[in-house]
Amino acid sequence: METTADIAPEQACPISPVVDLVFSRWTTPILWTLNEYGRHRFVELERRITTISPKVLTQRLRQLERDGLVSRTYHAEVPPRVEYAITDLGRSLAPLFASIADWSVNLGKVDRARQDYDAARPTG
Amino acid sequence: METTADIAPEQACPISPVVDLVFSRWTTPILWTLNEYGRHRFVELERRITTISPKVLTQRLRQLERDGLVSRTYHAEVPPRVEYAITDLGRSLAPLFASIADWSVNLGKVDRARQDYDAARPTG
DNA sequence: CTGTATCCCGCAAGATACTG
DNA sequence: CAGTATCTTGCGGGATACAG
């Protein structure tokens, strides 16, 4: 019951905590969207990330809010309006996202590696 | 029918392909280990990443090999010896890993955000 | 509009045993 | 040592309906 960074099993790897935080499923598209295009209402996020269900979107937004990466603002109007925005802490991930975007140039090499691998094993 | 990279569902987000490739489960500890500590035999990886089962380790290593991020060398000895090493392409992820490691300084802020969030919602 | 509440399902991953 | 084979399970996630 260690509240701090007690050695989690798969952690031969010091970057795992950040990976778990930032790169769990759906979090990247949400953070990217809020970072690139500014604040969004719930339904706007739903429309941008077309395949996410409302349940899962809610789950991920709550998690991101709890982690301090996203802020939620409730406007008690009729109809109600809720706005999600990235926080300063969330914005601090931008260089990290940029690093990843930079590496995308290598995706072609990955494709070629896969083709070579598969070609060398025709039947399996 | 998009001529280019046809718009995958969750891709309001151009970095998703790299995220799926590099940050799927178990891949980060494997790549980190091979990158930091050099080539490893199968059993050595098992010992470093203590909670992974041999089945899953094999699956992930095959995937990484197919993607060109890891190389596998089989030595037909008795007993057999297999060595896994990171490739040049895999090593090119190092700056990305460094970005993530750098961001780890912010984990304290995440912890505090969680405490604040939980404190504001005692019973749920 | 902004969610919750259920129910259900598939698949990644764990446990265990076994092979070359 | 370096894996495979088989079985089982947990949980994320989809679908749907409903509430404030």
C-alpha cells in the first residue's frame, strides 16, 4: 500500500508511469484535440473523435480531469453547457507530442520491415 | 475512399500511429531495457521484466521484430541461445524516450491534482 | 445537452503444462 | 534454454436505454 512510486512490476522502465498516464487508450486523441483546437463541449469532442462512445468519453475525461491535464467548466444554462479545455500541465506535454510527430517520418521504415518480415515467412 | 492515409476512427490525432506502435502494453519496458542495457537473452528479459509471462513476452518480441525495432539472433548451440537487441530504427526512439523521462518531473503535480480532486469529492 | 446505468462481448493477458 | 499449447479470466469497450 505504497502511496508513492513503489516499484510497479513492469518497471524495469522509469518512463512507464508517464506512458500509463498519457498514452492509455483514447487519451491521446482527446489531449491532442484540446491542445490543437482549443476548448470543446462534450458533443463537439464526440463529433471529432467519431468512434468513441459517450460512456468511454466520459470516463477518459474524468480521468484526465483528475490527473490535472484537462479542466471541466460547467455552465448552468438551459440547455446545460460543459466546456473542456487543456490545462497548463496538459499543455506542457506539447514538446512530447512534437517528438512523437517528428518520429512519424520513420513509419515508412516500419512498413518496409513488416513487408520484409512477412515475405520471409510466406506460409507462417 | 481516401487516397491518402484514410481517416482511421480515433484519428483526430496524427500521432496515434506512433503511439499504437511504441506504447502498446509491454513494449516500452522491452525497448527501454534493450536500449539501456544492451542485448539480452530471452530468460534475461524475463528476469528484468519480472511480471511478464513467457507467452506475452514472445508475442511482444515477435511484434517488435516484425516492426523492425528489435532484432533476434538465434545461435544453434546446446543449449540454444537467442539474443535480442535493439535495431538502429529502435534506437532512433531514444530522443522520444528522453522527452518522456524529462516530463516525469511533472508527476508530482499529477499526484497533487489527484489529491485535490479526491478531496473535493469525499464520498463520490 | 450532458451525461449514467445496464448488459454484453471480444480479446489481451495470466496460469499452467508441455516440447525441441 | 527458448519457447508453444491450452484454458481461463478480467476488463475495456460497444450498444442501448434512460435521467437531470
